Amino acid sequence: MEHHLKSWPCFFEALWNGDKNFEVRVNDRDYKVGDILKLEEWDPKTEKYSGRVVIRRITYMTTLEELPTKPLLKGYVIMSLAKDIDGA
């Protein structure tokens, strides 16, 4: 499955330059390990896409609900991302 997502400039830049290799998102798309994220830089101030795109594969997922302490941010997932995309 491929998911097309908006990514705000402050978060997108870290993906673009390789400093960030994860995403925290509401799991409203039933993300799965192996899915592809197509992240498009979106500027909320101008309400326009910049044209820059990062494509990553989900390699690991966890929810904050799985923590042994009380649940935090119910409905969110943390996804580890890899650059090695075959055919993308």
C-alpha cells in the first residue's frame, strides 16, 4: 500500500536531509510494516506544495498505547522508515 501524505516544512526538511528516519502519525490509514509513505512538503502558510517529495518504506511500527505506563496519544503510531525503496 502506498500512502500520500502532507509533511510540513519543519518535519520534511529533517527527512530530506537524512536527520529523521521516523514518522509519528494518527493511525487513520491502517498503516502496516512494508507500506510506502510518499511524503510531500506542504506549506500551511501558503497552502501549497513545494514540489519536494520523500519516499520511504515502513520497517517497524509501535503505538504509544503499548507502553507499560498509562497510554499517551491514543490512536497515534510511531513508524521507523527506510530509504531503500525497490521500484519507487
